[in-house]
Amino acid sequence: MTSFEPVIGLEIHVQLDTATKMFCSCALSFGEPPNTRCCPVCLGLPGALPVVNAKAIEYGLMIGMALESELADRSIFHRKNYFYPDNPKAYQISQYDEPLCRGGRLGDVRIHRVHLEEDAAKLIHVGETGRIHGSDTSIVDFNRCGTPLVEIVTEPDVKSAEQAREWLQLLRETLRQLEVSDVDMSQGSLRCDANISIRPVGETGFGTKTELKNMNSFAFIERGIKAEVIRQTEIVRGGGDVIQETLHFDPRTERITSLRSKEEAHDYRYFPEPDLVPIRIAPEMLDTARAAVPELPAARAARYEAAGVSADNAKDLAFRAELAARFDDALPVADSAQATAALFLNQGELAAEVEPESVATVSNLVGAKALTPGNVRAVLEILAERGGDPADVVASEGLGAIADDGQLEGIVEDALAANADAAEKIRGGNMKAIGAIIGHVMRETKGRADGGEVTRLVRAKLGL
Amino acid sequence: MIDREQVLHVARLARLELSDAEVERMSGELTGILGHIEKIGELDLDGVCPTSHVVEVTNKLRADEPRPSWPREKILGAAPAVRDDGFEVPSPQA
Ligand SMILES: [Zn+2]
């Protein structure tokens, strides 16, 4: 049987975290009462004229820089015409053939384009209540209408549902660290559509694609794409043809349903927005945007990996910008980048209260076997409380690892004598029983014994 | 020439219901409008850049500073019907 592979492109809408809307000075809405953040511009009243929010351009440029896009010298807005009650003007101001950014890459996925547009109003559908017999109505709240949006479109480089989820997590973290959006999927400030098709493995052409709309959590995205790939594969295997259409994934039932005929919905009759003049990207605008772009997760993770941190730990640190900044301060004094990274990740909250250089020093002491892993937390707690030199704290609190084998040997002998049952079991081949011996030694030494060393001594004493 | 089918297509996109007489009239009017545009084709436009705007102005930008929105009563005053502090409209899903 032919095996198929998915070809997936993603379209992400991001609400920008500006103070005001895209084309008017209404403040953005965060759950205010309906229709309290509106004016003639965002209601599309006759004669009202839009004016572009400079901050939205700056944020758009920052996103383009973060995604390594080519930034336009000149960019214009278009009207995208469609008739729907979420849109009072009967067109959305968007961008068409002169977007703010083209091309680019994030991780293993290429970017097709990045453009600016405005969000639509919220519709609340209400069932029949008897006012007009047999009719349903919708209630429109225009607070969200005109909120600045950036649309990011990828190339069809995504090969699986898992990759889609992972990549979107990287994108979300990148946008979060750019501080251009609150990227809260449950509140709709980050929304994702997926264009999905399948093709026989080895082929380079594309099958007919469907568009899976508005998935609002990473889990739904992964499950939705999986379900759609299975649906398409079954159609093709059954000798049928996939129809190009817009689909909705219901996460409760795992069912995919058709939304509307795509062909007609996409007859948007774009034309240049006559109410807005072109944007010319001036060098000062680029400078301002560039200065606001911090080191981002993908670059940071790569730098940590190059310094010797494992891929997983490098990514985990890079996704926690504040902890990563502390790790950066610790790195120059760390004997092992990996051990220090792991310590920061394992003791995140506590490590954040200790001078970063001291965290590295604690890690170094463990590496040099001067401190056991079991006493790391105790040392960090003292350092968090009153600071000081880690080696001094270890010495003054008597938390140093027992370096003298003779001393440890005596304690192990006592432990074996006190736990004769366990010793017998170990001799009989039940190595689990060694826990009782190690526990005894650790109590006696207040955790200052090296577990590996204790095990070695027990085996030696018992002639194993 | 904008034919009957094209008029009906655009009317459907705009959710407009047109009588046969209106379709006929629109077909003529829209054809006339496009005729004006086609006149431009008679000119020699080699070397003229396409333009999207009639004025040579760029970057009319606004600082990201909020100003008061309109009072809701005034906003909803323009609504054909009001329900739950919102604009009540026929459901597009119906
Ligand atoms: Zn407004």
C-alpha cells in the first residue's frame, strides 16, 4: 500500500500588545463591557479616516527581524472585501502584494510572509427567542474590531502534527520574548490555521489542500492536524479526491466539519486602500526596531548547545528568558556548562534567588566531589537567605562531602552491622536492599556521603 | 463588458438581492465604469510607474496613545436593533 506524508503550512494571527488599535486611538479591550472601546473609525462610519499606529509598524518590523525576513522598503495597505457582520466596513484593511516582510526562517520552517492587518469584531450567536418567529440573531461587540494583527504565513515545510506543535511553541516563545504580544491562545491573541495536504512519500508535487481554522491550543492543533491527515489518507486510499475547503476541528468530538465553500469566500477583490498613504521604512524605524529585539530562544539555545549544554536543557533554558539571563552570568565561572545548566533548571526558583556566579560555584563543588548532590538544596537555601561564598558556607555549615575514605569506611561498617538483614539480602543478590544501608549512612553523615562511593564500599565489604 | 453572471456574482458576495431590471441596469453601469478605465489603455504609459495613491506623501503615522472612545449610548444609537449592549443583526449562520 502506498504510504503518504503530510505537507503542512501554517498561518498564525497574532494580536499586537499595543496600547491602541491599528487605525484609531481607541484603547485595546481586555474584557471590557461590549461596545465601550469604539469610535467612528473602528465602526467604519461614513467619513471616518484611518491613521496607522506607528507602534504596530515597529512591532511588525521586530517580528520580521526575529524571523529573519526581508523587510520592505515600501509597504502599502489593501482593502480585502468581504461581507460579514464582524466587519462594519465590509472590508478588512490588510496587506496584499506589498507586505511589510517577505521570506525568512524560524528553526526548521521557512517563512513566506509577514503582514499587518486589523482584527474583526466578536459575534455572539444567539438562538431563537421569539421576537421574530423562526429567526436566529447575532450580537456584535466591536471592542476587538481594529485590534492590530500580524499575520505570519509559513512555507509548507511542516511534516507532522508534532512538528507543527513544537514549531508553534517556539514561535510563541519568540513572540513573547519580543514583548510584542501576550500570545495567550485561550484569549485568542495567538490563533493558528493549518493548510494541510498529503502526497505519496517521495513525490514533490502537492495534493489538494484543506484549511483547518482557528485552533486555539497546542493540543488541539496537534490532534486536529492528525485527524485531518487521517481523513485525507482514508479518502485517497478509498479512491476519492480531497476537496479544497475550510474545515473546523471540534476537540470534544474529534470530528472535522466543513465551514463554507472556500472558492467564493476567497473572492476578496483586493485593491489598494485609498485612505492610507504608503509606508516607507526609514533607517530610524529600523534602528528603533532592531534595538528592541533581544536575543531570541532559537539563537540562545544554539549558543548554549555550542557551550556544551544538552539540546533539551538548552531549549528549556532558552524558553525561560529570566532564568537564562542568570545562567548567562553564571556561565563564565562554570566548570561544566551542562552541570550548571541542569542545576538552574532543577532548582529554578531557588537558583533565581542566589547570585548566578554562586550557583555555578555550587555546581563546581559538586563536580569536584566537595559537595554531594543531596546537600545542594541546603547550600542554595543558605546562599539565598544570606549570600556569601559557597565554599565558606559548605565549610561553616559542615555540609562538605566526606573526602576521607577511612572515615566513610567505618560508617559503612557500622551500617552493615546495624542492618544485618539487609546485608544478608545483598549478599544473596538482592541489590535493592542496599537502600537501607545507604539511608543509614546518609543519616549518620547528614547527607555528606557520596552515594556511589558508599555503594562501592558496601560491595567491597561484602566481597561482591 | 460586465455580463449578467458577473453582476449576480458580485451581488451575491455583497449579499444583495437584485431584480432582473436591476441586474440589467447594473450590467450597463458597471460596463460603463470599466469603459472609462479602459480609456487609460489608449495612453502611452511606458516608463510610468504603477501608483496606489494620488498624493506623494508617505508615513502618516500616529503615536500609540489612547484617546477616549465614544460613549456606548452614542455608539449603539446607530444600531438598527440593540440587544445585550450589542448590535443585533440577523445571524449569518442562519
Ligand atoms: Zn476606534
